[in-house]
Amino acid sequence: MRFWIPLFTSAMVAGPAFAVTYTYDFTAEYLDFTSGGTTATGTPTDDTVDSIADAAFAFKDTGISGTLKFSDVVLSTSGNQTFYEPIEIMLNEFSAATDIPFVSLRIFKDGAVESLAAIRSPTFPALSTNFSTIGMIWTNTTGTVFDDPDFLASLDIGDFGLKQLFFMNQRDDGPPHGGYASERVNFEITTLQLRPVPLPAGGVLLPLGLLGLAILRRRKASA
């Protein structure tokens, strides 16, 4: 025990940095075709399928809410793009389960143009099948949001002009049409509130290790 506490403490001080996740509570309002202009594509009109777009459309009058979870783990960089671990979306009103998973969160910055987008897997289900997807795209033209290296900890929805969360039924009928959205329902995120970030496990163990070291030193001094 006399040797374990100092070694443990030293390991905690010199240990690797912990990945941090940031969870935001959000609310969103239905973005109809007239108010959304060309950024919205209407209502679910494909009566042959009951999709996640239909589930979302049921809340066009009341809006939706849930959580968005971001990770600060960088997967790769390419030019003016940085790819983080995929975002996690949870909805309070209906299931957020989709047929195509997210593979990354893309942060794009080119001068004053910045965007944040949830990137889905490029692998689609079999041809001529319906599949549900969720998309998210935020953009701004201030060019300053992503200058802060800790921007994921201080996202302000007011900084973005476009802040869409959308739900689609898609099909891939092959050439010449390829993949297309037979249904798409758009919501605009209206509020975004960061939850307190929990202290990593190491952050709790480190003070305990330091306390143990202090006790050991006190015992040595009194011996």
C-alpha cells in the first residue's frame, strides 16, 4: 500500500486525455414549404410506405424535442473539413431508429462559410427498397463559430441561419435515377441547451489519489 498510492497518483496525473461528449437538449418546429423556400421539400406524399417522415409529420403542429450528443473525438481531416465521431440523436416523441447509420459529423469551414452536418453511411439497402434516414445540416456565414477549438461545448443555435433536422424515406431504383427521397419532412431547431458535462472517471479518481498521497506523507512524518 505504501508504494501503490504514489504510483497510482502519478499515473493519473500523466494519463491520457479523456474523450468528452456534449449533450444538448433541443426543440424544433415544423418547417413548411412556404416558410422554408427551396430548403424544404414538402410533406410525406408517398402512400405506399409508412416511414420515419410520416412519424415526424404527425408532430408538425406541436413540434419535436430530444437530445443531440456530440463527441470531441476527431476521426480525420481533409482540406477544410474535419470529421468527428458521429452524432447521436434521441427523440422524445418517436423512435429515431433508421436504416442507415451515421458515420461521422463533418465540420466544414471555408472563409466565412461554415457548416455542420451529420454524415450517413454511403452504403444503401438493396435496390427498390424503402429505407428511413435522418439528416442534419446547420450553416452560417459569419466564419467565426468554429474558430474556437472548444466550439462543441458552446454551440449557440442563434449563430446559424440554416439549422435543419430532417426525416426522409429514400429509395434507390438504380440508373438513371439513383437514390432519391420519396418523402422528406423538415424541422428547424429553435432552442439548444447544453447539459452539464459529467466529470470523467479519472477526474474523480485523481483527487482520491492525491488525498491518499497526503495521508501517506502524514503517516511517514508521524512515524
